[in-house]
Amino acid sequence: MSTDPRGPHAWDRLWAPHRKEYLVEEAGNYDIDSCPFCIAQTVDDPTGLVVFRAAHAFVVMNKYPYNSGHILVCTNRHVATFDELNPDEMREVGELTAQAMRTLRVVSNAQGFNIGLNQGSVAGAGVADHFHQHVVPRWSHDINFMPIVGGTKVLPELIERTRELLSESWSK
Ligand SMILES: [Zn+2]
């Protein structure tokens, strides 16, 4: 865990470098061979930015976060929308979403969450063909940093460190 003397509030510092990140998903058409959520299942956790893997679904960092700790609960299967999920997938997506909230509270002192689905490209989904539920931690002071300011880049090491913190804390 963090060695920051401020303890769990360390993310105040960790997420500062990308306060001005943008809010969009990475738009594009992905078939099953180029799908980032399918590829993430074929590589190791750090490479795929995977936080946790379960039987029917998994948790991965969003490379284009609204906030530090913005994670995605994805089905293992390459299916597009919520109504295509089978009962096992629906149950596990729900369980992983709940565990994501608990873990984000522990690791980052999240005070609230935005949880939701963009279903279809017209609704803002970037990877429209592979189901993913957004879990975005929120803090009372973060609203100032939400507006879109383009042109900055996500620092990969920052997301990687966040992934480590979440992964270490996930099952505790
Ligand atoms: Zn896929």
C-alpha cells in the first residue's frame, strides 16, 4: 500500500497530474481481434491493466479516465449490450461493481460514484461491441477538474500504479 504519510488520501497527489484529462472514450470500430477488452484477457494483468478476473467478467482500468480510479467491469464474452448478457454475467457484473465500490472507498476514500453504461456508439460508447460498465469514483472537490480540456496525455505509469493499488486491495 501507499507509503504516503497522508495515508489513503495519497490519491490527492496521484491523480493531480492528469486533472485535465478528457472525458471521451476511445472511439472506433473493434472486431473481436482488435477489441481491447478481448486482448486484455490474453495478456498478464499489468500489461492489460487488469485489476481482477472472475469467471464471467473482469475489471480493468479505463485508459481514458474521468477520474483517477475510473475502472470498467467487462464481460469476458465479446457481447455488446446489457440485454445480451446471460444471468451468470449479469450477476457477476453486479458483484464486481459492488466490490469495485468497496475497493475504491478503501484505496482512494471515494465519497461517491458515477456508475453507468453507454450502449451503442450513438450513446457515447467507445468500444461499443464489448460490454463494459463504468465505475467512476467521485470526491467532493473533484468537480473543478471535470470539464474537458484536450491535448493532455494520460501518464501510463499513473494508471499502472493505480491498478496496483486496486489489485492489491481488491480481495482484502
Ligand atoms: Zn471484445
